[in-house]
Amino acid sequence: MILNEYGQIVSDCWFDLPNHYKNIILGEFQVMPNHIHCIVGVDNSKINIPDPDNVETGLKPVCTATNVNPDDKIHGVFEFMRALKSFSSRRINEKRNSKGVSNWQERFHDHIIRDEAEYNRIRNYIINNPKNWDKDCFFNSDT
């Protein structure tokens, strides 16, 4: 996939996420013309948290306390995706001079990878997805 400037922004933001989240593990990643695919892992062993209730999930609101060291927070996939969308939208909107415009759909599809065989199948799907773009129901030869 040859990325345009907006696709490159999304890619740059993806690879910048470990600078913001100590417990993120970046897996396979692919920008497509109208979506992305990625594998993201969470490694909480990198963080020493004395309070097990200090874990954020999609069901709890993001902590906004100012006295919390960001390196001592456990974040999950929902926060990682929120950050990717937020960081990339901000940069894209700066380029387009379109402050506040939404560039992403609200939700995302997530799936827990349960074993190595499933990981390899999904990883190969992501790697080969650009070759299959012309078979996608949203394919447009103009993109």
C-alpha cells in the first residue's frame, strides 16, 4: 500500500503510541484506503501498580486526575484506539485546516486472539489485505 499524506499520518501516530503507553505492544499494522487493520497487545507486567482497581477498560471512564503519573497507569485497547484516532485526526485536521472534523467512525471492531494459529491467520490476513483490496465491497478504482 502506498500511503498518501493522511495515511502516513495515521501510520506515524500508530508507531508513536509506545511513547505514550508503556504497556502497549504493537503488532501487525496496515493502512487501507478506507480503514486500518492492526494487532495490538497489552503487557501489564511492564507497569508496577499497587492498586488493582486502577485499570481502565472500555467500561470505566478514563482517569483525569492530575496527580497520577502516566507511567503508572494501565491502559487497554479502547484507550489505545481512542488515542490513535485522536492524535491522527488532530494532525490531519491541521493539514486540512478543518479543526474538530471527525475522520474516523465512532466504533471499531475488536477481537481477542486466543492462540498462535489464530494470531498467524489474522497476521497473514492483515499482510495480504492490500493485495485483495480490489475484491473489497468498498473498493473504488479512484482511491
